[in-house]
Amino acid sequence: MTSQTKAQKGQTRDDKDRVVIFDTTLRDGEQCPGATMTFDEKLEVAELLDEMGVDVIEAGFPIASQGDFESVQEISRRAENSVICGLARAQPQDIDRCAEAIKPAKRGRIHTFIGTSPLHRKYQMGIEEAEVLERVTASVSRARGYTDDVEWSAMDATRTEEDFLCRCVEAAIKAGATTVNIPDTVGYAYHDEFGALIRMLQERVPGADAIVFSTHCHNDLGLAVANSLSGVTAGARQVECAINGLGERAGNAALEEIVMAIHTRSDVMPFWTGVDTTHLTRASKLVSRVTAFPVQYNKAIVGRNAFAHESGIHQDGVLKHAGTFEIMTPESVGLKESSLVMGKHSGRHAFREKLKELAYELGDNAFEDAFVRFKALADAKKHVYDEDIEALVDQEIASAHDRIKVVALTVIAGTGGPQKATITLDVDGKQQMYEAVGDGPVDATFQAIRALVPHEARLALYQVSAVTEGTDAQAEVMVRLEADGKIATGRGSDTDTMVASARAYVSALNKLLARGGRRKPETMLAS
């Protein structure tokens, strides 16, 4: 029986079974190479997380940069429902900066951490057990001086000696921590091991019954969600996760998977969350857009194929009764079936209603720009799918504040050669044109952009995919640029692959230029 069915039958939910959802998309998720978000993008994501019922939003790492500080501070001002959390190392200046950033929040939390495993003690910090314990006590005590909501994390907890981990957790509790996080920082644990670790700490550490245990599992072995749920079953009541599983290396536990696993299998996990599941698809698409990280087609819950059926047996079963091959409804995660009702004869009213259906809210100017592009697309394509409109609007939103924009592109290609590209860019309001020769049309296009906007960035990735089927499908291009240790990913879409390529390259270049001042040394990366 699902939790929804229980609610319909009038059964009450016990607070002790509530699982706190702690979203770290804006902090750990943003540490994913190439996934850095702009100030406005962070605010947009935070607003949706707050609206959908996420309990705690880890908004950033205030000491990392002025930009991080300002975004945490502004999110703190705007949040209506969520606790706003900032991350801090076990250092006084980190904690003070974090406290200042979350000060405007209705409810603020300081999350401080230190490495506890032998590897981290010896190689990362070069300190002994006694000093780790001293720093745990000092950092939590200092944070507690600013707020009564303090979280402490044992970085690399799953590779820490059990006895020493117990001593560290006890020190954090005595110093005033109200939440203790047990991260599987390198995604090493097996789910039985992780559940046993949570149980061991609850049984052995004095005062463990007075605090909330939290999980923070990475996905290096593909076990992040399984480990997190094992922790919940063992007694943890907070799960740290990220939209689309975004995060360091292979990522974090995916928020949408955690929430829907609890929602769907309450028969074996009698727990509940406060997240409105109908926002999950919208959140997935938003994070994918602002980070330019595509969601794999077969991604659980929010992937394009999550509710698609091609096998004749499956199609027959679903047509007779959806429950034959679907364990949850598309509507429960905010997904609406794609349709082919939009075309060149559709008017503004129909287009606006379609945007609402797809969870887009545009201002008047942005709507008019999107409508003009929609009409052009409808003239170029026989059928306009929902995915086409999403790609079109995402492109419009992503480039709205860009310094550099693609105005026009003409390409000469073929076996005769030479391949040429003539591009016109709008750079800070001034249009400039350049013609370049290259090893193929894509190379020529990128050479022309480089000539108009000189830079030393290296092209690390160039990837083309089709938004929908058919020879007239929009091409979606992803470009990743790297320069001076910074990574930026851009996406572009158009029925012309070369135009989409130019837009993707310019999108990545805009992000790279905007992030020139961001500082994120390795010593600042956490759990």
C-alpha cells in the first residue's frame, strides 16, 4: 500500500517516520566539473526546491568565493519554507563567514565537517586523532554560538575506524551538534555495511538518541541510493541528495529516486517525506538546463524513457492496465504525455497554455521571443513535439543574459573544400562578423568564434544528439570548454546542426568568461 493510499484512508503519519530531505544540488552538485551555476540560476533552483517542499537546502560554501557567499545570503533572504544551510570547514573563518551568509534566513543551519579516516588524517591534513577531536569540538561549539541548528559531518566516515568514529560523533554531540552526518564520501560502502554503521553509532554513542543521523552517499559503485535507504531503514532520518544525482565524480544519491522509492515502497519502508513529487520532473529539467548536463534517457523517475514502452507485450499490457508495467504514474512525478498539437497555425494563447503545461513561466518579453522562435521552428518542422518546445525555451532562457550571442551563421561544406564559416556575433551589444576556414564546418565555425572572441579555452567535448525523431529533428549539441582549471558546459539546439553547434560553443564561452573569478581549491572540496 502506498503512502498516498494510506493518507486517503485517513491514517495519520508519525513524525518519527518522517525523512528529512537535505538537497545539496547547489553545493555538492555544483562541485561536479562543468556544472557551476550563475547567481541567477542558483536563485531559480533554490526557489523551486523551496516550493516543492525540500526540508533543507545546502545553498553553497560561503568561504569558497564572494559569489558563493552572495548566493547563499540571497537564498537565505528569499526562502519561505526550507532551512538554508551553508557549508564550513572546521576553521573559525569558515564558520564565521557561513554564519554571516545564513543570517537573513528564517531558519539557518551551519554544516561543518572534517576528515576522520586514516587516509584523510595522514595525507590530507597531516594531524593526529587528538587534534581531529579538538577541531570537532571547537568547530561545532563555534557554530553553535551562531545558531541552534548545527550539523557535523565525518568526511570519509565509511573508511574510519569504528572506535574513533564513535569518539568523534560523541564529541560533536557534546559540543552541540543537532544533526550528525555519516558520509560515504568516496562511494565505497556496501548497503548492508552502511546500515550496520548507522545502527552501531546509535547503539554505542552516548546521546545518539537526541540527535538526527544523516546519510550522504556518493555513487562511485552505483550504490548511493541503496546505501541511503539502508541508512534510513537503520534509523537515519535525514538523507542528503541532489537533483539528477548531480555531484562529485559519479555523483550523489538522486533526490528523485530517494523520494519516489520511499513514496512507492512504503510497504517495506514505512517512512514519508514532505516533498511534493509532482515537481520532480520540473526540477530535473531545470537543473539539467542550468548546468547543461543532460539527463540520460533511461534515468530512473525523470529520464525520457522512464515511462516509455516499445515492446509489443509491454504496450499491450499498459493499454489494458497501466499497472502491468508501471509501478508509479507519470502524473505522480509531474510528467505529462508528449503530444503533437502544436504547429505553425498555433497562436499565442495555445503556446502560452502549452508552456504552462510544461511548467514554464515567462515574462512578456521572454514569451514574445520564445513565440517568434517557435513560429520559425514550426515552419521548419512538420511536427513540433513537447521536447522541441522545451529545447527552444531552455535555449532562450539560458542565453537571456549572455554577453555573446549568435546572430547569423553561413557555412560552406562538402568534399570540394575548403570548408568555411561566416559568423556574426553580438558581443556586448555590438555586432561583429568574421569568416574562417577550418577542417570541416564545425572546426571552421569554432575558429570564427575564437577569432571574434579570443580565448585559450580547450574544446574538451563536442556531442550531438537529436531532440526528437525524423530528419527534420532539432539537433541538440553539447560543448565543454576548459581553461585554467575551469570547466564550462554549454548546450544549443536548432534544426540546423551547425547553428546548434555555434550556440552551444558560445553558451559555454559565456559561462567560462562569467566564472573567471571563481575560486575553488581542492582543499575546499567536501564530503
